[in-house]
Amino acid sequence: MLETYTDVLIGRQDEIRQLDALLRAAREGSGGALVLRGEPGIGKSALLRHLDEAATGFVVMRASGAEFEMELPFAALHQLLAPVTGRLAALPGPHRKALEIAFGLDTGTPDPFLVGVASLGLLVEIVRERPLLCVVDDAQWLDQASAKALAFLARRVSAESIALVFAAREPTRLPELNELPSCTLQGLGEADARALLAAVLRAPLDERVRDRILDEARGNPLALVELPRTAGLDGMAGGFAQPDSVPDMIEQSFRSRLEVLSPPARQLVTVAAADPIGDPGLLWRAAERLGIDPAAAESVPLVEFGTRIRFSHPLARSAAYRAAAPDERRRAHEALAVVTPVTDPDRRAWHRAQASAGPDEQVAAELEASATRAQERGGVAAAAAFLERSAALTISPDRRAERALAAIQAKLSVGDFDRAAHLLSTVPTDDPRQAARADLLRGRLSFVRRRGDERPTENLLRAADRLVATDRAWARECYLDAIEMGLLLGGLDHVVKAARKASASSDPDGPASSADALLSGLISLVGDGYPAAGEILRPVVDDLDDEVWAKRPSLGFMVATELWNFDALYGIATRAVAAGRESGSFHSLPIGLAMQATATVHAGDFGAAMELISEEEAIADATGAAPLVHPRLHLAAMRGRREEAVELFASVDHRMSLSVPWATAVLNNGLADYPAALEAAKQAVEYGAVGTAGLALPELVEAAVRCGEAELAAAALASLQERTQAGRQAWGLGVEAYARAMVAEDESAYQEAIGLLDDSALVVYRARAHLLYGEWLRRQGRRRDARSELRLAHESLTDLGVEAFAERAAGELRATGAQARSRTSKASDQLTMREVHIARLVADGATSKEVAAKLFLSPRTVDAHLRNIFRKLGLASRRQLRNLPDLR
């Protein structure tokens, strides 16, 4: 029979008020979430019982984390939503399919955050009728996929009649819960502890005994109930019990009550503890295989054998499992594996693994198959656990290493870096290819951690060195990876070292693939400079359909920028976004969006750039990742709003974004603060990062000319010409022409620049060319000619929203005696980046549901944003948004 400890809830008035306020807000349409934290027995379960009683008029849905289900993706989310899966048909097709795949009802790979959006949509369907309370107990044992989805929901219910309450033991291993509002339960004060003890022990109690119980329990309510029952009052009074941690004492209390059971009853409890589902059919079939008479259940405390198998407390389950001898646990898992349906092969394989006393290749192979299925369902964390256990059960050393390496790859994918590092230390390195794979994984681990003595490129170079003799093609791929990682980190010394090593591995017959040609071009760039490298790199960069850019879009983006090839820059970014959307990868899609936003900034379409940045930030918010800052830096630099840009630049760690010095130079050139621009541009060029160093050269030329640094300007022009001549593209040649015009004061070069930049994608740079030409004409005393150029520049820069340069053009116009057109405020000036994104989507005809799905919000939250947009713009309807050209 299931025992309850007390119906009295003492000393939790503040927590009760907090929970009641959460319910009250949810009733009024302002949902929220709360994590109840604390040690075992501190009162979380009692507060959840109060919550159930207080939630009158609510639909209540429950789930509970289970220690043995932590490896199964979406197990807890499925448990929570199981009562309403009949409503799946109400969801849009992609959302419905994402949940069906996540819950094993369909095949494929689910988009983890589309699962979150779909779950939100399913809950929103419920709250159309009544407010909703979702209770998640034992949240410290949530599987990672469910934890992410539930945290996603918790952050997006503020505009819905939904309350989510989690109860989690401290400490938790889930960072997702740490981001949510929380309430940490402390031990009861002495007065409340005495009151609780008096409520549960109605017999007279010796004062010394009571003091001893209070001292040992340390305010833990469950300990106050369990300690007298376990130790006996005489023992407590005598003081012979050794103090221990409260959870240990409580668990020991449960164990002592199980130790007196008969062997069949104890084995039955072990089976119940080993099965996290609580399915009585499964339990009794397993008991039958073990020869346990159902009557054994009559004498079992702490467990309810009914329509569900329930333990009285989470610690009772863990105590029962740990109290069992190893052979009892193995027998329980073996019986459960046999009776688990074939339709649930992953849980069956996991039980078989727990039943294994030593290596077992058959079970290892089943776990490997489970890992493959888990990855297909988006459960990379589960795949990592399956593979790790599979490796441990594998007999063959080579096969064990293969499975361990696959487990490490999966651990890295889910951010379990410490476990990945531990597994890496166990992989044998006798086989050169396996050793090379291990070095590649060490390189990736070092890159994501950014700590330790070895730099990431060193591991990649070591992997390449191992492979040169046996697999030259793979070795060169590794050298290319090392160069790319070095460029991303900005460490040119590592790039040079990698290039020199790669040069020694070159095929004398010439490059056999575009990746090999790319590597050869980068080697030439380091060793011979831009003219020679351009001949090799240009054909590869020009071919936007080449598969090398599908695999290495970031490297392609940097090289295209360095060669001033705008078509390649934009094309590689666009392809990366398309690939990210198609795959549903929330690792690659944000990178593609950031690249496309950066390219769009340079094309002068700031509204589209803000939309892309907003989407990337929405994904970062949904995944808990840090948003990529470089597109925001490029946008702020080009827009030229001093206070906004300076605040952003100051908030960014310069070591984390190599774009800050370039952005600072552009901003200050626009503001005509040439000394500040000069210092920033010099810093960007001296650092030498591929991409930003090249972009900084024309800024350095302009600032140096204005500051009278003729030699510095000439040297920067020469470096710029090396890059633009290597690329031979209109963007670079046009920028080089106006830089040359400034250094040589050559009117024909200004005109050449304007002609070369006569392309809609290069409108920002054409406008700057008109500005520079107009300024030169004014200084030559040709005021009429200057007005024409400056007016063109001012109107173009104003329309684009390039505010600092537009104001500079206006000042120059006034100096010629002409008046500049006043800038008309744009709709987007009054909106936040997210509001611009929502407004643009709605203007294109998207519904609130469609916008919500794209930005991982609830429809009500979208509607709240729309109300703010209408208020700021003085509009009354969605239709009016479509008539605002400033948003297009």
C-alpha cells in the first residue's frame, strides 16, 4: 500500500503564495513557469500536491523524469502530452509530423525546435477551453531532448493561460532549468519543524528525543517523518546514530524498511524500481518470468501496485534500486528486457545492457542500432549514451574504439565536453586512422572549450601528420580543416604552420578536387601572396555550386570577402541558409543566417538584414546559445548611429569578434572622426584576419589620407590592390579605384569607381564613391560639380539609412551653399529588430501562427508585438502594414 507522510503543509506560506500567484496570472492569460528546487525530502512533492488542489478550473497535465529514461529522447515530453496527442490533427502538417517523429509514431529526423513550436501549438489548443497547468516532477532526470523542449515552452507562455511548474533535486545537470524562474526550498525553521513533528508523532515524546530528531533532520520535512521510524526513539536519544547527509539518511530509512521483506517481495520491488514506465502489465509479466507470486505485493511498503506503479517518493525508488544486490538488478532488467514489446527496441536494448555482467557483442550491436534510431529521432544525447554503453560491452578492441569514437562525436554534439574528454583518454591509438580521428575530435573539443595548453589547430595538424603516409587525400582535408580553424580563431601563425605542412603533402600531379585546389590556393596565399593565390582560388570561388562550399561555407565566405567577390559572398551565404533550412540544423542555419545578413548589409538592404538577424537571434534564444554578433556589428557600422553603435561595440569582447576594429573604423569615417578611424583600421589590418583585414584597407586609406599620413595610405592601397586584382571583381576594383583616387587625387579614378560600382548590389559603395568624388570636387573649388555628386550621395545614403555618411554628405552640401533634403523618418526607425521582422512577415501576408512558428513564439506573443507595432506606427490593421514601403 502506498503510504503518505502527512497532509499537513507547514512552514511553506511564502512558496504557497508564489504558486498561487502563478496560477492566478495564468487564469488571467499571463502564463509563466517556476522551478521548485531543493534537496530530496525538502517538500517539493508536498507543494505539487497543494498546486493540484489549488488549480481548480485548470486542465492539469503531468510528467515525471525517470532515471532510467534519461537516455530516451522526448520520453518526458511524450509522457506530458500523451493525453492530448489525439489533437495532433489540429496542428499544421510540419508541426504534426515533427511530434509524430519525436514520439516514434513516424520515421525521420525531427527538428528539435519545431517539436517545441508544435508542443506549444498543442497546448494553445487546450487553453482555448480552460487554463492549463503542466507539472513536471523529478525534473533533474529529464532526458535532454525533453528538457530543451520544456524549457522552450516555459519561455514562451507569457501570453497564454499556461503555468508550468518543475520540481528538481539540487544540484541539477540541466542548464535549461537554470534559465527559468526558480524558488529554492530551505529547511524548516525550528518552530515549524517542531510543529510538523508534533503533527506526525501524536504519542508523547521525550524532550531529549525530540531535540535529537530535530538536530538530525536539519529542517528536512521528510527526514522529520522518517528518522524516528527508522532509528527508533531510543536509538535517537542515545546518540549512537552517526550524522549523515539528509538524503542519505532518508534513503537509508527507506532501505531499512525494505530489508525486512521476503526475497520474492524484494525482487518485485527491484523490478518496479528498474522500470521507469510504471506499466503494471509489464511489471507482472516480468514478475511471472521471475516466478514471483502477485501476493508478494501485499507486504510491500512504499509502492502502490494499481493502474500505475507508483513509489511514495523518488528517493524510495532510488533506495529500492540501490538496495538490491547486483544480481537482483540484473535479473530484474533481464526479465524486463524479455517482456518489453519488440515495438520498443531501444528500451529493450537498454534493459539488456543493464542486465549484462560483462562484454556481450550481441547487446553491444543492439545498442549501436538504438543509437542510430535515436539520432534519426533527434536524440543525439541518447545516441551518445547508447554508444558509450555499447563500447563498454564490445569485445573487439578495434570495434570498441570505433564505437567509442562515435560516442565522443555524439557527446561533442550535445555539449557534454567533460564526458567526451574522458572517453577520448580511453581510446587506444594503435590504429593510425583511429588515432587520427581521435586527434580530430580533440581539435574540435579544444575549439569549443577554448582552453587547455594545446590550440585546436595543433590536434588537427597531428591528425594530418599521422595520415600523410597512408591516406594523403584525408591528410590534406585535415590540413584544410586546420587552416579554416586557424582563420576562424584569427591565429595567423597557426595558419602559416598548417600551410607549410600541407605544402609538403602536395600532389605533384596537381589538385584532384576543388577542396584540394582550395588548399593549394591557401598555401599559395600564405607563401606567395595574392597574385599567385588568386589564379588558383578565383575559379573555385566563382563556382558557387561547388560542393566544397556546402561543406565549408564559413571558409568560402572569408575567402570571397578577401577577394572582394560579392556574388560569391552572397551566393555562399544564401546556399548555407537553404541547406540549414532543409536539414533543420540549428547549428548550421544560424551561421548561414549570420553570413547572409552580413552580405545583405553590404548590399544596403538593412531591413532584410534586420529580419535575418532577428531570425538568427530567435534560434539562439530557443536553443540557449549566444547569438552571433558579427552581423549586428556590420549593420551598426553601416547605419552609423553613434550611441547605438558605440554601446554595441563596447559590449563585445574583441577577442570573440574580429569585426569590432573594422566596424569602429567604418563608423568613425562616417562620422568624420578620422583619427579614431585611423587607429581602428590600423588595428584591424595589423591583426591580419582574413576577411576583415581586407575590408579594413579602404577605411585605412581614407582615414590616413584625411590625417595626412600619405605613406601609410599608399601602403594600404598597395595591399588593397593585391586583393582586388587577385579577385578581379567589380566590387573590389571599384573600391580600389576610389581608394586610388584619394591617394593620387585622380579625378578619372573617381569616375572609374562610380562606373564599376554601377550595380544594385553595390549601392552603398557607389554612394560612398559619389560622396568622396563630391568632397574632392568641393576642395578643388568646383562647387557646381560637387553639388551634383554630393546630392546623389546624400539622397542615396539617406534612402538606404546609412545615417553617418548621409549626414557627412549633408554637411558637404551645405558647404557648397546648397541645402540637403531632410531625412524622412522610416517606420523601421521606431521598431526593435524583432518588431521589424514581425512587421515584414505580416506585411508579406503571414498569419500570427506562421510568424510564431518561424520565431519560436506563441501566437499571442506575436499579437502582443503587433499591438506595439501598430501603436508605434499609428496603424490600426495588418492591411496598413502592407502599404508601408519602408518595411519592404
